Amino acid sequence: MQKPSTLIIAAWLLLSIKVNASEKLSAQSLSQENLVYLSTDEGLVIFEMAPLIAPKHVARFKALVAEGFYDGLDFYRVIDGFAAQGGDQSEQKKSQHRQPLAAEFTREVITESTFTMVQSPEFLAEQTGFIEGFPAGKSKTEHLEWLLHCPGAVGMARNNEADSATTDFYVVIGQAPRHLDRNMSVFAQVVYGLENLQSMIRGNPNVNSGVIDEGKPRSKIIWAKLGTQVDMTEQMLLSRNAADSEAFQKRLSDARTLKNEFYQYKGTGNIDVCYYRPRITVASVDILTP
């Protein structure tokens, strides 16, 4: 695996914004223990997992990755503007980790919660913000928190039953399907290589729910590794600006007012957390979010 020599960005990232010194100083390194590297035939993708919200799903995904379960499998359902679903469609690959998982759609708000509120009210939640860099929703009434289906969100696929997820996963590659919030167990987010997922072979959304017929070309997972399994010389050194930092809060303030002369309509002052997110930095190369 080679480290990138050029800036790689997803379609929803902007090149025109520069990361200032205060943002770099407030950046927090992402632990290799919570990263999963996927080598695909479209390029490298890295997930950051969220054991703080979905510990059972994270533990399952780590166990499957360590087992080599995903190596050689397909992204067999890819719907343009929506999601890419990967795993073992045939359900024939052997694994020690196929037991159904109890759903982790939400969690009780805990005393030590790091929820940083950005928008209240929000159209699908009482509040939205970030929990340790993950876009999140919060209900003060129900005393619950959950992760949002923003672009790059990773969740476990399931059947109609809430507790039916086993091995297969999906990644949001297009617009935010927020109707899935609190209906699916989101356990990770893409922190590198979303554009590679967006380049994958598509299925027909009007035929078999976007599943690509067996025998037809599909994008493949060459291998998946935990960050701790990747040789230190090949690990990606990722860091993220803190959501509660002065620099990020200034970005949010500027976004609410749209002072730039380009904007003729200044908006309502509301913020979409799927769009305004803390920036990720790859070593000395900046991945910029709006």
C-alpha cells in the first residue's frame, strides 16, 4: 500500500479553503485502534469507528476484519446518490461472527457525553452537533443521542427486524438519507477515500433494489485491515479539528451569517452538520470540509 502523493478529496470537499494555524493547533490525532483500512479496486478507503455509540457493532466489525472475512468480497449493492453496500451477499463465506446483533440505534445520554451542540431545533432532531467528531443528534426530551446518516456514515445492514444485523455493511455515498437516523446502527464514518466509494460500479435502483446481478462486474474489497494491523510505515496519520475549538466555532459563526459578498441571500442562520464538519488532516496534507 502506498501513501498518497497528491491531495485526495471527496466530491463534497472544497479546495478553496485554507486551514489556519489555530485549527492545526486544535487538531486531534485519530487512533489507529479505531481505524479500518479497506483496499478496494477503486482505491484506499479508511473508516473511523465509534465504540462510544455502537460498541457491539464496532467489536463485531473489528472481529470480522481481523478474521479476514471481507477480503475478496464485493460491494454488491451500489445506488447512485445513496449508498454502497458490501459483504457476503451469498451468505456462504464461513465466519465465527454471524450471530445477529442487538440494535444500537441510539444511546442514553451519559454524564461524560462530549456532545457539542450546533443546531437547535433541527428538522429531524431536537438538536444536532458532534460527538468526538461524529455528526450526531440528540433528544433532550427522550435523553437519547445517536449518529447521523451524513455522507460517509457507515452502518450495519439488516433485515426488517431491528436485531438482525450480522456481517454486511453500507456507506452513505450521496445525499444524507436522514430518514434512516435511529432506524439503523451507525458505527463508523469515512475519514479518507470517500471518492473511491463514489467511483464504484452502480446497480440499477429500479431493479432488485440496486443489487448487481452475480456474474456482472462489481467493485471489490481486496483486503480489510485494522489500523493496528497495518505496518507503521504505511499507516495514514490522520487528525481532526476539535468541534468545540475556537477555530471551528468561528467557522460555524461565519456560516450562519454568510458575510461573503458572493451571497445575495444570507440564509436563515441555521447550520446543516452534514455539511459543516470538522476538517480532517492527512499528515501535512489537508482534507478540507466546507
